[in-house]
Amino acid sequence: MPRKNPLVRIDGKASRSRPAPAFLLRIIGGEWRGRKIRFPPVQAIRPTPDRVRETLFNWLQVVTPGSRCLDLYAGSGALGFEALSRGARGVVFVDVEPAVVRHIGETLRELGCDRGQTVRADAAGFLAGPATPFDVIFLDPPFAEPVLAETCRRIEAGGWLKGGGLVYLEAPAAAGEPALPPGWTLLKSKRAGEVGYHLARRDVGERS
């Protein structure tokens, strides 16, 4: 028997809830606040929920303006676009899916933004190249892929993160706190339903 939509209360009246539009995200702060952005119907794409992004960018509010960011598993581009909207100096969007990379480029042009760069590559391949260290790195890999520990190891080994730089990590909440390389400190860790999200810092060392 099909399930009925639950009833919710709006201004004291009962109304049937509506599912969120598919393949659509909303920028929640900054220059493009409220702007809706579509993304390709790729099955693995699971944009970071609005309330999680809001918490994340509250954590990053002092850091984001003027920062150089890497959105390594870009997907919908939600994290990179949010950073650009809030004043990031530049964002490199990396994804292995051609449709994703193409669509992010088209969206940057629609926004009239020249501070974003797209790269088609898988994460390991990208991190094997020559590094220019970033201030902030966003890591939101496909939910079913337990790759965060290895990705963080490659970031540290390749010199992709500045001393004092920050890394956002998102994974199934059941996975617990992420394993971090030596010299990284876990600053924040929260859960929203099935999503666990974390903020780590690379301690200030030889690289700056």
C-alpha cells in the first residue's frame, strides 16, 4: 500500500509536505544568498544539507573571505559555491564525472564568477600532481566510499594544505571520528541524522 505524505502544520492549518526539488540546491549565505543552482542527475551526488552547510560556514566565517579553497569531490559544487558566495579568493572544483565538471563551469559563467576553476580528475590522480597549498579543503566523497583517511594522508604527503589550514570532512555518522594524519587536530565534530561532519586543522609547521 503506498505511503501518504505526512501532514505538517503551516499557520495553524494542516498541509501536505512536499519533497524538496530534485537536483537543486540553494546558496544559504553571502553574495548569492537564496540563489538556486541545479546540478546534474548523477546518482552519487548527495549535496551537503543546508543546516550542515550553515554550521560549517559559521565555523569558517572568519577564514573564508580571501581564502583559497579546494572542493576535492565537488559533486553538486555546493561547498565551493558557498565559499565563493562568502568571499573566497578562489575555489578549485575537482570531480571525475565529465557532466559534473561541465555543469560547474557553466554555473560559474552564469554567476559571472571568474574565481572558480574546474578540473576533471579523480581525487588520487589530482593529489599526485604538483601542489600549491590551500587554506581550506572540502572533503565530501561519495557516501559509500571509505576514502577519507587515505585522502588526508595524500593531502599531507603532497603538501596540499597550508600550516594552520583547515579541512572539512563529511562521512556516514556511523563511521565515527575520522582518522587524521599526525600533526592534524580535530577541532569540531557533529552529527545531523546519518551525516557525520568534522573540521580539522593542520598544525603550523614547516609549510606555510
